[in-house]
Amino acid sequence: MSTGRAPVLDVRDLTIVVGSGRGARTVVDDVMLQTARGETLGIVGESGSGKTLTMLGALGLLPDGVHRQRGDVTLGGIDVTGAKARTMRALRGRDVGMIFQDPLTSLHPSLRICSQLVEGLRVHDRALTRRGARSRAAELLERVQVPNARERMDDYPHQWSGGMRQRAMIAMAIMHEPSLIVADEPTTALDVTVQAQMLELLAEARDESGASLVLISHDIGVIAQIADRVAVMYAGRVVERGAVGEIFARPRHPYTAGLLASVPTLRDVPGELSVIGGQPPDRTAVTGCAFEPRCPIGNGELACQTVRPVMLGGIHEVACHVAQVSELA
Amino acid sequence: MSDPLVELEQLAVHFPVARGRAVRAVDGVDLVIDEAETLGLVGESGCGKSTLARATTRLVPISSGSLRYRGQDLTDADERRLRAFRRHVRIVFQDPYGSLNPRMTVRQIVAQPLEIHRVGRRSERDDRVRELLTTVGLDAAAASRYPHEFSGGQRQRVSIARALALDPELLVLDEPVSALDVSIQAQIISLLRRLREEMGLSYLFISHDLAVVRHIADRVAVMYLGRIVEQGARDQVFDRPQHPYTRALLSAVPDPNPATRGETRRIRLHGEPPDPADPPSGCRFRTRCWKADDLCAAVEPELVGDDGHVAACHHPE
């Protein structure tokens, strides 16, 4: 797998179901994702769109009651769908760094920051001495620009600010030089001025290690700033996919277009916010397009109600009956 | 000219912490909200904006300074004297999950202010609840359901219906759309704009999101570490920011449009806001400011400017 072109993460036809029997509902439906080294893939969608479950499913981290119904996932060329829990753990620990929205849920509240880093370092490198790990932990914290890292590394998480805790999370995520960094809403809980620092830090971590970065966010501005490619999810499906500049400049799916138009920015005319009516469903559509009931173009169209749209197009793919029609016209 | 609706003068709220120290959450704020006006208040977490919301509604004690409502000083008024104020000034919170009692039906939730203020008979109250639910874009049948049956956006509509029950004059909206998805956020903003026009309401609209505030506010105040650092009409503040902190905030807002992205130069602030129990001497922003000099450390800048556009900075733009 040294071809360089092989994707770091390759997800095919991933389908995830919550519950079982008659109460079962599909929350991720036939999702395909690929990311290459050094590249950032943004997954954008609203709550319940399945963006987080897609990544948890790909990494074998689904919570109880939620399971992968089908689909293939390879990580660095290794098939992980059939892997044992133990193998998965080792693989994730070495090859995947994870960053979540709320660093407090990932940092142990009664362990010093330093101990948590030292433990993480030694789990996957048994030869490392405690002292060696401690000095490596300090280097990591300096790399993510924690001020006075060496003096402050013995603090407990509550003594650190939100931005500093998120830096500690990034340090933990990159400590084994992973080939894949997954960041799920990494800046959502942070203030704008700190958010900007954090995105720069993530981009640096990606560039230094050559890792692939998957950034999950509901925030289109954040995705626009850091991603190379983007996948837009709605009700468990990827509805549009391509280069970020292309998709945000010329969205073809009515949902993407509506979402972009409803984001307030500093440039649009104050007060003129376009509104998508209704609200996102909590599961995918059994037949047809899940966005049909809210769609300004396809609402009421027979094809949209009954035929499931498939992804079409070359470098800018879209799953929509009406977008394809307008493209032909 | 008639009195403004609400007037804060040198308002301060200090919370005592250990060893005689105090967190100066709000530390000398002057603000005026006129009738049928929306004042947007922006700032980052910990700047004191939520405490200011609670002080403006007299939900936390005011340590010093004054709060006047229609010219009446209510800084230390008891609940009996606050009765009219409590009817006319209502607050809506960020979290539509935490602020609605899960054991009450929507009817009970929306009717509660009417009951507390003994407005109308039961049947009249039921009619009023139906009317309010329709006003905020909910089905009247929602009245018999419980909060958990609704999505975040619908719950925020219920909170707004409750706040409107007593025909208020001012709504204090504390991050009312921050917990909502983008498409729902736009729905609630347009609902608030419509209600304001129909009912002649005033808003104190508090948010960390500058782009959202730009879409709803007539005037904008920027808060940092317990103080207002800049204030003015919306276009004055957004188009011609004077305070370095306002400029940094504006430049940090991510631009989703690939065509215009990169036009504004990002101002990188280092560090994070200081401890509000131990603010820096002089200008509170100086520890993160690229323009700071000896004067900034020695002398606290006053809010100065003209044409209603003021900034507290020794080196304004």
C-alpha cells in the first residue's frame, strides 16, 4: 500500500441501522467515502443526518443497539469490517486519531493532562520509559501551542480553558502519527477567535504528518475554510459530493443550495435569509428522495416520491432527479 | 423625548468567589434599548453577556449602577414593584431542552405566565394558548403534547410563545438560535423578525455569532471581559469597526463563499480572554491586542466617538 494513490479510508455501501425487528430504522444508507493522504474531506449535514454515525460505523465504534447492516470499509488497505475487536483497537490506536466536540468527555477529569498523554503513548509503545513518555508529552503539547506547556502539563483538565483542552485533544490524536485524523465538530464549542486558531492547528497537523483529515461539521463556514472535498449528507445519505470550491459555488442539489442560502454571512444583505421549510427527518426515506417533502423544486414530483435518486456525475456528483433534469435543460 | 424602554447605567454584577475575590462578570455597562428597537449584543464565552441578560431582567442581583425601565429605577425594587416589569420584559434562553419543564404539556407551559399574573379565565387562557401557538407557527393541536415530542426548533417556538403570552414590550433573547441546525436557525430568525414587525417588540438579542446578529440587529454592542468595547448602528460596527477586538472578531468569521473567501485578512489573536476575577490593568483587551502599548496598560480607555458610534480604545481605526 505504498502506491500513495490508494485511499487511506475507503468506505463502500455503508448502511447502519438503529434497533432491530419492526422498530428498526436505517440511519446511514449506502454511504461511499474515500479520502487520500494529505487531503481533508469535510462531511457536512444537520443533526440526525448520519454524519457522525458514518464515521463511528467505519471505525467499528457504533454504540449498543446500532449496527452495520452492510458495507465494506478498508483502512490503509486493511479490511476492517471483519476485524476482531482487539485488532480494531490496535489499528485505531496507531492509525487513527480522534477529536471530538467536547474535550471534557474525552479527558479523564481526575487524571492530570500529562498522565493521560503518557498513558496513551506507552500503551502503543511498550519500550518507552515513563520519563521518555513525559518528555514526548511535553513536546506534543508544545507542538499544539499550549502556552507554558511544561509547567502546565501537570494540571487537571478543569484547570484548562476550553481552547487549551481542545489543544490537548489534538495532541493526543496526533501522538502516534496516525494516517487518518477524524475530527467531529472540533470547533463547535469554541469561540470564533479560538476556532480560527484550532482550524489552523488541525491543518498544520495534517500537513506535517501527511495524514488524511476527515472533518465532520454542521458549520459550512468551517468546512469551506479547511476541506478540499466535501460530502453533503441528508437523512442518512450523501446527496452531493465533490471539490469544496465547486460545490459551494455551484451547488446542484436543492438541499445544498437551500442550506448555503440559509447560512447568515457577513456579506449578504441583512434580513434576506432564505429559509428551507419543515425539518429534517430522523431516518432515511424508504422510497424516493428523503428531501422531497421540503424540496422547493421536486416536492410533489412522482419520480422524487417513488424513485430513489442515485449519485451521478463525474467529479461533482449529485443524487437528485430535479438537478439532473435542470442539467439537461 | 420620551424615556427609553430600558436604560442601564454603569451596571455591574460581581459574584464573590473565595478569599474576598469577585468575578466581575459585568463591570460598568451603559446600554439603552429604545421602543421597537433590536440591540444586538455580541461577545465570546465568559464576556458576561448572559449575566447582563439576567441583570437586565432582574434575575440576578445588581451589584452597582442602575436599571431603569420607562424612566423608573428598578435597580433594587422588590417583587411587588417589579410586577409590571416582569409582565413586559421576558427572557428566552438558548437551550430549548433545559428551559421547558418535561412534565408539563405545551398548554401548561405557555399558559403559566397567564396563571401567575392571573390573566383571564381558564377558557380564555386556552384560547390565548391556541392563538399564541399559531402565531409562532405551531399547530394548535400541539397544546396537548409534551416537550420531548418536539424537535429543537419547535421547542424554541414553544419558548417564544410562552414569552409572548403577556404581550411583552421587550424580549431578552439569550443565544436563541445557537443550539439549532442551520436550516432551523434561519426559520427562527425570520419568525423573530416577523413578530417584531407585527407586535412592535424590542429585542435584546445576545449571540456569539456575528453573522446572525447582523441579520436582526438595528444597533450592535460588542462586549469583552465585562465591558462594552464598541457600540453603534449595525452598519457602522460591521462596515467600519473601530475597536481592534471587533475587527478581530469580524475577521475570524468563516466565509462559506469560495468566491469571496480570502478577501478579508485574518487577524490572529493570540491566547484567550483573561480571568474575569483578575482583569488586566488599563484596557482589558491589551493582553491580546497587537496595538497595545504603555498607555493601554496604564489608562483604561473610555467609550468615545460621534454619531452614536463609540469605541473604548486608545488606538482606534
